Amino acid sequence: MGTVKKLAEEVGRGLEQALPGLRKTVVGKLALAVGAMIEGRTPNTVELANLLPLPTERQDMREQWLRRLLKNPLLGSAVVMEPFARAELARAARNGQTVQLSLDQTDLGDRMAVLMVGVRVGDRALPLAWVAEEGPANIGFEGQERVLERVLAWLPPGADVLLSADRFYPSVALFDWLGARGWGYRLRLKGNVLADTGEGEETTTGGLARGAEERYLPGVRLFAHGVMTHVGILHEPGHPEPWIIAMDCAPTRAAVLDYAARWSIEPMFSDFKGRGFGLEDSQLEHADRLERLILVMSLAMWWCVQVGRDDASDRPTPLEKKPGRKPMPDTGASGSSAAAWFPGSPGACAT
């Protein structure tokens, strides 16, 4: 049995258990694509098609099979990702922990832009929700709202959330959305945002940061609409620019440094792009098809992460072992093991 077929069978069993409402034919085809992605780690649909264990040697038939999959409206990322996202978010919120989310965008040249929300897992992030748009422009609040509302629906009740986002995203609409949902936030600001501290003339966030190594300002009004927030400024030696961070809590150095959690999304983007699947080399021209290709990549990433977790639990290194303690079972929102969704062995992943 070929490597891709073995991987697809493992992945398929997990997908069938997690997505009982999805057509079996769609689940089977998705599992084949995920197996090929794990094996090939490429966005090139021709190369992926060559890896598929299909009962035909005709290249055109293989490519047609994959094109149809990427055009299939039943293959929606919101539907497929929901059980995995719910389980991971429940894991992140366990024992009252704050769920750390990052919002960021990556571009594929000037052809396509992808906005993603990821949940922090250790020093990295796992993808939860994304939206793609054709063209080089930054994706505005309409796209941000789509992915944030999706994640909001998957959170366990009462979960504390901290969202970090780079300086391209803060807007009046985003601040209003976060305030209405009670989410914590650390949003980096550009230096040209209008700011009013209530102690003098209106200035800009860059003006507030000028010459300051550290500055903490409660009750600052931003933008012409007067969004009320708190601002912390930190300019560490050796860094060309300061961090100007808007936050929902009293501004302190520790609160500013919370923004560093956003960087967990950068290794994730590296996994999608140059150091992993090579997404930037994709030649897909339609945003919906790119979103489905990202879904295939995301499931491949989640599967390998779960296999790694199982390996760490079953065969911990000496540094990971804690005498007298057994590993805590990894349970999702439904109480079932997340590993059961993606059953597999480290040996299967290694192949």
C-alpha cells in the first residue's frame, strides 16, 4: 500500500468521526488530498494530482479530480474546521486560561491576500479561520468580522480571550466589535493615529511615543470618533520603532509585552509558505479555491500536530517525564479525545 493511501486512510477515519454530517464521498476525497499534501508539501495542483492514489494513469483526469474538489461548495472551511477548532479552543481555555488569538494577513505577491485567525499553542499557532481576497490590498473590517465571528461561535461559554493584531488592523469598527464581545486585546497602532490624552492638544500616537523609552497612558481617545482605550509605549534598545499598543486594561510594561503573543502566528505562516507547504507558489486565481487549498494544508498541519502530541504523551523524552504523574487526556468540547479524530501513529506520519 502506498504512503499517500496509508495516510489518507488514517486521516479519513478521523474525518469521518469528526464530520458525520458531511458526505462520505467528500470526506474520502478530502482525506486523499490531505494525505497527498502531507507527502508532497506543495501548493502545485499538478504535483499534488500526481501523488493521488487514483485508479487512472491519465494526468488530465487526475488534475480534473483535484480541480473539482477545490471547486466543491460542500468543502467549506467553516464546516470542516468546526470540530477541530472547538476542541482546541476548549483545550486553550482549560482551567480558566486565557485563549490567546492572533489576527494577521499574509500575501501571495500582488495576486492574493489571506487573513487568518490562529490560536496560540506553545510558541506557535494553529489556524482556525481564514478568508482570501484577490488583489494586493489589506483585507478590511468586513473580512476581519467574518473570521472573528466564526471563532466567536466556537469558543466555550465564558472563555476569556486576548486578541493580538498588527498595526494594519485597528479601526473604530474593530474596537467596537471587541468591546461588544468583552474580548481583551493588544492592538499595535501606527504612528499616525489621532490621539487625545485629555491633557492638552490632540496629537498622534507617534507624537506620544517620540523620545519615550516607556510611557503608559490610561484613557486615551483614538481616531476622530473618540474610541476610548489605554495605550502603552515601549521602545526597547536596538529596535528601530517602538511598540505603541492599545489595550483593554490598565497600561503597564507587562501588558505591552503581552503583544509578543502575536508572533506565534509567524511560524504558522512560515509553515504555510517558505518553510513548509510553499503556499506563495500557488497559481490558483480564485479566492474560494485558494481557501479550500488552505483547508487541505490546515488539516495536514493539524494532523501532524496531533500525532506529535500523541508521541510526546506515549513516548516522552527524559525532560518531558514527570515521575508519578500521568499525562492529562486531551478532551474536546464534547469530552471525546481529539486524538480519536485524527487517529494515527508517529510511524504513519514519519512515512
